[in-house]
Amino acid sequence: MRVAVYGAGGVGGYFGGRLAQAGEDVVFIARGEHLRAIQSNGLQVDSIKGDFQVQPAQATDDPRRVGVVDAILVAVKAWQVAEAARAMRPLVGPSTFVVPLQNGVDAPYELIDALGAGHTLGGLCRISALIAAPGHIRHVGVEPYIAFGELDRGPSERSELLRAVFERAGVQVEVPVDIHVALWEKFVFIAAISGVGGVARAPLGMLRSVPETRQMLAKTMQEIMAVARARGVTLSPDLVARTLAFIDGSPFGVNASMQRDITEGRPSELHYQNGAVVRMGRKLGVPTPVNACIFASLLPQEMRARGELQY
């Protein structure tokens, strides 16, 4: 399968690297020093599942040089999806399908706006990985997992084809019965730990151990579940308890990528995580006071990171 990986950071570098290692025809869309390092030396991936290198690796910053592909994995940050969707049009032919792997629930609809519903699946992943140096990905935690499915909840040959590709690459993969449920289950988890972690500036092990921040995690999740129900997505009543149990079993030092971006003064996914909960809650008439407090607390720093404020 010819696959374009749009964004070769921790997520795209790992999953695209595994596909390339398994013999798939993979091209990475990257930029800057990271791109030049991949072009010159290949892609190095250090992983708790086993280190490997893709050498040589196909990589470019210009989708027009690639041409039409079978599938596109979109692995940029959530706030970069709309721009990326416009730029990836040269990759899209009549049968091309696009799988977003962002945190949050907005990415599929932004891709639909740019590319059309017929090209777009829902998708998500679980992994803790980052760029350690140009051309070098480090997978530091979490069993890598990827899921995708049709937004109309129906079965499809293309979903099954991509599942088989990831299975051959040794990646844990699933085509859920309802991709919307899967997206929101992850959203309940990631928006809670990202937002509370961003405010508290503490690792996940500390957030779960301090009663006040543990309660804050639970309330953040409960608000997200209420918004999901208002949007017609039915989540299991025990989801908060199960998510807290998953957090309890996670490594003490885990930090979400949004928290890392906030801590290091970079633009983050704040508007697509806790901000999205607030936005959807207002539209649907669902109160989201904890998420609103998180969003308001982090907004000035987010605006500074984006050059919108100076202080």
C-alpha cells in the first residue's frame, strides 16, 4: 500500500516507520531539520517495543512531488489539520482515504470540509512518543495502538485493508463498531489529563495521587461525557471509573503532549481539547465549568505562545 504520513513527529514517525519497516511504500511529509535528517540518514526510531531504522526513507515537504497515494495518515497537531488538509490535496485521488490521528474530535470534520466526506475516516491512536532529535523518534511509553473506521459506522473494504496492513507491521489495530464512541472515549481521557496537567504542571502520577486533582480529573471527564451524550454519542456509564483505573496503571511520569507544549511555551491543542468542550457545551446548553476554568486559566499563555499577547 502506498501511504503518505502527513507529519513525521512522534505519532507519524512511529506508525509510519513501522509500516515502512514492514515493506509498505511510505512517504513522510515533514519539514525543516527533521526533514533534512530523514532525507540524509533515514528515520531512526528508539522504542520500548524494539529499536529500528528506516533507511533509506522517502520524505519531502512538497506533496505535489509525491502524487496520488492510497491512504494518508494525518499526524500533525490538531490546530494544524485545516491547513494540512488544503496542502495535501495533490495526494488525493478518487480512491484515496484519509485517517486523522489527532487528539480531540474535530479533525474528521475539518478534513471533510477540505477533501469531502467520501475520503475521510475517523481515527485515533495511543502512544507516548516524541522527536528526540532531527530524524530521531523516541517511543517512551504506552502500547502503540491505532483505530479507525467509517464515520457512517458501516463496514468497509478500505478499513479492513488498512487493518491488515497494520497487522502485518505488528501494530495493535482495531476497527471499532462505532468510531465515534472510540473517539470520545479517548477524548474523555486525553482532554482531562492534558488540561489538569497543564494547570497543575505535574506528572500523571501526581495528578492521580492528590485527592483534589484526582477529583478535578473526574469532574473534567464527567463534563465531557455530558457533552458527548448531547451530541448523540452513547458512552458507557462506567467510563470515568475505567479511565481513572487506566490512569492508575500508567507510569508515574507520563505527561500529555499538550501539557508538554504548554510547559515549554509552544502553541498547544488547548482550543481543540478543553476549549472544544467549552465551545460544544455552550452550543448544546451543557454546563462545563471545570473545563471552562481550565481553558480560561491556560488561555493567556496560549495566546502568548501564538504571538497574540506579550507579557
